[in-house]
Amino acid sequence: MKPFLLLFIFLTSYLQDFAQSYSRDVLKENREKTFRNIVNHTINSNLSVKLTDSTEDHWQDAFAAIELIHYRSPWIDNKIHIAFNEMQKRSPAYQRSLLELGYSTYPGIFNTQARSLLLETTDAKVFAMCVSYLLKTEQPEAEKKFLLEQAFKKLSENAGDPILEQLIYQINPEENKTAIPSVHSLLQKKYLPGHVLLISFQRVNRDYPGIVMVRDENGNFMKDDNGNYFTVPQLARSVASLPGYLTNGNTPEGIFRMYGFDNSKGIFIGPTSNVQLTMPFEKIASHFFSNPNLADSDWSIERYKKLLPENFRDYYPALQTYYAGKAGRTEIIAHGTTIDPAYFKGKPFYPLTPTQGCLGTKEIWDETTGTIIESDQQLLSNTLTKAGGPYGYAIVINIDDKEEPVTINDIIPFLKLANQK
């Protein structure tokens, strides 16, 4: 190989690595400037504009910013009361944005407004968000029965609506819910042979981080340099923490197609290589099912179920990506972060930071130099490359409802059971 070509390859690799390990957005002065701009302009200035049909988008931008940085003041709280009191005469987009903020930041305060809106809205997503808002705080059994009746009524008027079907499962009494199957079946060599797998094990309560593991195309789970199973913490919680079938909700349970790396220029995702994922209906069926013989729109829940182990095929939560994709949810990936973790200090997932529903890993940045100190995302990307590349499937599954982070010790028993089969 010619010396010039060697130098070119070296410099290209060096520049790519440098780009992934540097972000000007994490510099202390830039983080402080971003915070001031969010407070002064995105929140205060937008909420100072009189609320009309033509200024709803200003208020929506403010709602999203308040939610992200958890910024509150008596003046802002008063504006949010005005926003909820006028909610019924506003557009569905405004209603969804406000209900998302209410769910994340003002639970239980605006139950009267949410109950009134659910009785008159014709928008399935607004209806589901009103019900979810009410269920965020403890409701008497009579109220839960009323909400379930309203959901069935709405579904009878909109047969097959994926949002309403998921909502009914969400509010159904506990005794009608199926126990979580043993996840050992996801860990067996014979499961989805020939595909690289990214498996994210989570808790029902997404305030607690899960872990991600990688299986190579030969069916072997990747290990680190010390011979231990490769794992890094992974957060599947969104900022809003809405149910996964709703836009900006937690990462849905189920199967995603994994199809390569990309790099984001977004201010909060950061430059580290992210893992591209697609949900059912987001692209053509032949892409998702890795079958070029399928027609572009050849979707069916039965075909999706065949991607699951037998013990998961009748487990409704594992179908969530299918119904969330059918409902229009898109753009969920696995990525790092440049969000200031200080926004979430004191939360069970700190120093990880929530997203808009993606799978997020921990990245710690030097605020003085802008360089990365610790990147679980880069470790994940490197491991996927060693496993055969980021082409296969990603699976997100809740393993139980314990109120603590997932660790490899939670998964070892399932790995042992998988190896016995």
C-alpha cells in the first residue's frame, strides 16, 4: 500500500474518532447559555405571547422545554393553569403537547380538565392521553371501570384502532394481564439464527435503568476483555414517561429491525455512532422481516409473532412495537447523549438521561475541553461491530417489576437455562 494512502486512511480514521469524542455543546459555557436560552426564550417569551390559534405552536415549544429541564416557577405554573383551562377549544396537536407536559410534570392537578376532554374529543391519541393522565394518579375502581367503558365505546366507533386497543390493555384490571414469560427463550442459539441481536432487558418501571447485551450472528453472547458478558446500562425511559404506544412515550417493548450506524448532529444526542432501528410499518415489510419476497405493505401480526419465541407469541406486551408502529410511531434509535445530566440529579436513572423514547446510554463529557470521558454508547457500537455488524434485530423486554436497576445477575439464571435447552 502506498504511503500516501496509508496516511489518508490514518487521518480519516483519526478525524472520525475525534469527531465522535468531541462536542462543543457540552462545554460549560455552552450548557449555561443553552439553559438561559431555553428559560428566557423558549419558555418565558413563548408563554408571554397571548394564546390564540396562531400562537399555539409557541406555547407547545414552551411545554416541551419545561418538560425537558424540569423548570418551574409560580408564573409558569399560572400559565399552565390557563393552558389547561383553555385546552378543550384548542387543536389536537396542542392538546397532545399539553397533556404530555401534564403527565410528566403536573400529575393529578388537572384531572377535571382531562376528564372533560376525553368525553368530547374525536382524536384517539388525545383520548388515550387523557385516560393515561388520569391513571397516572390512583383512581377508584369505579373510575377505572368508567374509563374502560369509554375506551370500549371509542373502539366500537373506531374498530381496529391500535392506540385504543393498547389503551384497553393498559387500563384492564390486573387479573386479566398475562405473566411475563421466561426470557431464556430469547437467549437460545436457535432463536433468530444468523442475525446479530441487541437485547435490552428492562424493568416495568422505566425509572430504573436496564442493561443491553449483544449476541453475534453465530448465537454467542459477546464478552468483554475480562471474559465477562458484555453489558452496559441502557435507559428505555422517555422524558414524558408516557406508555410506549404513544408518541414520546417510553421505548416500546418488542422487536425492532437493526440496520446500521449513523451519527447525529442534534444538540442533545451527540456525535457518537448511534444504532439505527425501525419499527413495523416505519419502512417496507421486506426490510423489517428481512425477506425481499414480501410486498411493501405485507404486514400482519401473525408474521410479526413468528419473530418471537413461542412462549412470547401470546404475550401482548411483546407486540407493542407492532401496534405502536401501526399507530405511526417512528424514529426510535439507540444513542448516546450530550444532555446535561444535572437536569435529572436525584432521579433513579441519574446520570443517564431520558430521551423522546429511544434507548439511551451513559456518556460523560468534560465540560472544560468538550471531550468525552466515558462512553457506553461507543462500547456498544464497538461490540456490535465485533459481533458481525449492526444488522439484525433489537429486542426490548421488561423482565419484571422490581424497583431497582437491572444487572447481569438478573440475566445469568436465564442464560444458564437457555444453554440447557
